[in-house]
Amino acid sequence: MTSTARAGGRIAVATLASRAGGFLRVVVLTAALGLGTRLLDTYNVANTLPNAVYELVIGGAMATVVVPLLARAAVTEPDGGVRYAQRLITLLACGLAGITVLALLVAPWLVDLYAPGFTAGQRDLAITFSRYFLPQILFYGVSATAAAVLNVRGRFAAPAWAPLASSAVVIAVCLCYLAGLAGGHHLLAAGTTAGVVTQTTLVLWVLRRTGFPLRPADPRGIGVRRIAKLAGWVLLSVAAAQVLLAAATRSASLAGPGGVTAFQNAHAVFRLPFAVIALSVMTAMLPGLSRRAAERDHRRVIGDLSRAVRVTLVVLAPVAAAFVLLGGPIATLLFQHGNSAAGTVRLLGLVLGGFGLALVPFAGFMVLQRGLYALQDTRTPALITAGTAAIGVLGCVVAGRVWPVAGIPIAYAVAYTAGLVATAVALRRRLGRIDGRRLLGTHLRVLAAVAVAAGCATLAIRSVAPAGALVTVLAGGLAGGVGYLAAARVARLSLR
């Protein structure tokens, strides 16, 4: 087993645990506030704002610019890039502190941008929530930069475990809220940000234990202009993705109570397998990929990208099929608790089924874009992402008129399929080839195996009908999984 595979495995385990904690947090929060209620919609929109601002300002550049720069400094600097990393952390912390203050000042405008369908009461409460949530921007940035330094130093799993601590804090706060302890909405808001602070503290503690000196350093001379030049195109890329997310959230908010929560919770379920599999692979792959790109070893760059796409496809394809077939029962199993509205749960199931169509093209798009970033080409992926977002935004507008909320994931699927094809073409032009024959063969074999799995799952679901959600998910998932493994064995699919 290669070091990248071992690192990817450790990251996947940690990410799975953290995402499981995150799902438990969503379930407890849903039980406390009620799926389909205006209160939960308000909380979710306000809690989206710090993530959106952070991603827009620096989140996208973290993996695409910061990690390659740290990897190069680790190779070229006499101290292994320690001083460079200190200066970079200082620069980003100072910049994000200023951006956090600015975001707090324009919080009402941000709420109006994301949720034009809110009532006056919802808007006021969302603004109050956002005052508590927006300081998370600074902590997200510090945590992510420290995690990038750890990744370059070969420590991948520790940052992936940290979100579990954040979820634990929020779950405890939600249970206190359910118990009716003093504080109400203010307790819920402050506790959510306390979770992010806890996560950041743990990442910094782990970084300190590696021997890295945690102290500020003068950022002058770090090459801010070069960083800005590279990050400029990344900013366009991230802005385009955030525009798509904002368009989807706006479309969902106009559908009435529960629309935002149905979309966001389905989106969270959709992102789980991507984070556990594709994101783990990309996180472990990027430092080495950046080094090989710097050495102009294009043969190994192509091999790494091909392997990452094939691993992602083999693992995620049956999950995507499960979303399509079992979206409704999964939504019922996870969210039909407490004060949840049955109609919103059904809508969530439809949205999750639609996201099953988007999972594979979205993951493939994200993996291949890492190849362009490793080559320090930020312009091409930015333009492709902008085009992808434009298609998605148009799709969300159409969905809002034709099939409110449930049509949003269909727009995502169409947009990211187009983006995947465009990225593959761009990489082929840069590298000369992208292992197309092997990739095509793997896709055809996976398609056949998924067809067998879907048939087995459908038979199992019909045989237990009208059983409850738990029995349906277990029967369909087990039969589909066995069918997929058997067909994969016959088709000689592997993760190598």
C-alpha cells in the first residue's frame, strides 16, 4: 500500500467519524427546532453566511494555492518552510480579522441576499444569529491554514478529527436548548460558534505538538503579489460556486417554510460520501501531486489523477444509486423526529434522490480540477467553474418555476457534468493525455455493476413493502451492496 493510500485511509476514517458527528448534530438540531419550521430555516441561513464568506475569501484558495505554496516552501526553504508558514498564517489571520468585521457590518444585506423569502420576523432573527456566527470566519481560516501546514508535514488525520469536537459542543448546546435552559436562541447561537472555536483550538494544539513554533511573524516579503495573482482566479472560481449556492438557497427560500432546510439537509447528506471518499483522496494526493507537477513529472501526475478518479468512481457510484432509490426512506430515517413536518421530510427525500444524479460528476469534477491547480493553473479551472455555475444558476431559476426545491439537484447534475467534461478536455490539452482508455473502461464496468446493484435493491425494496424506513433502507442497501460487489468482482473492478 502506498503512503498516499495509507494517508487517504486514515483521513477517510477520521472524516467518516467527524461527518457522523456532524449528522448527529443535524439530527439533534432538527429535533430541537423542527424540520419544516421557520426557526430552523432561519438558523440554517444565518449559519450558512460565515461558511459562504470564508469560502469566498480564502477557503477555495486553501487547497488550490496555499497547500502548493507550502509544499514548495518545504522543499526549497532551508528551514523546511517553517518561517514561510508562520508568515502565511499571520498574513491570513490579519486579513480574515478585517473581513470578519466587515461581514458583521453588512450582515443585514447578506441575509437579504440569501433569503429574500423570509418574513420580517425571520429576517430580524437571522440577523441576530449572524452576529454570533460571522466571527467563525476568522476561526475557520486559522484552523484551515494550520491544517494545511500539518498536511504538508505529513499529518493528515488529526485535522480531519477536529470537526468531531465542534459537533460534540453543538450537540450538547442543542440538548440544553431542548431542556429549556436559560438563554434560548442566544445560547444556541453562542454555542454554535463555541464549537468552531473548539475545533480551531484542537488543530493548533496538534500543530504545536509536532514542534512547529506557533508565533506571529512579519508577513512582508512573503510574495503577497504572487499569492494574490494565483488566488485572483481562485476567487473567481469560488465566487462562481458561491453564486450557485446562493441561487439554490434563494430558490428554496421562495418555496415557503421548510424549503431551505430541505435543500440544505439533503445537500449535507449528499456531501457526506464526497467528503469521506473524494475529499480524503484529494487531501492526501495534493501535496505529492504538487511536488510532481513542480518537477514536471507529467507521467506520474496523469497516473495519480487517473487513480484518484477511478477510486472515487468505484466507491461513490453505488452510493449515488442508493440516493436515487432510497432517498425517501433515508430522509424519513434521519429526519422524521421531534417536531419535523412530514411534508418537508418527503420533499427532502425527493431532493436527496436528485442529488444522487449529481454525486459522481461533482466528485469527478473536483478531483480533476486538483490536477490543474497542482500545475499552478488557476485561470482555466476558474473559467470552467464560472461556466458551470452559470448553467447551475439558470437551472435553479427554471427549477424555482417548474419544480420548486426538488429541481435544484437536477440543475447541479447538469452543471457539474458539463464542468467535468470541460475540465477533462483542458487537462488533456495541458498534459497530452489523461489515461482516457482506462478511465472509459472503468466507467463502463462501473455502470454495469451499478445496474445489477439497482436491480437487486429494487427487488428487495418491493419484497419488504410496505415496511418502515429502517427495514427498507437495510434491505435495499444490503441487497444492492451485495449485488454491486458480486458484479464488480465479475467485472474485475479494483481500487488500484
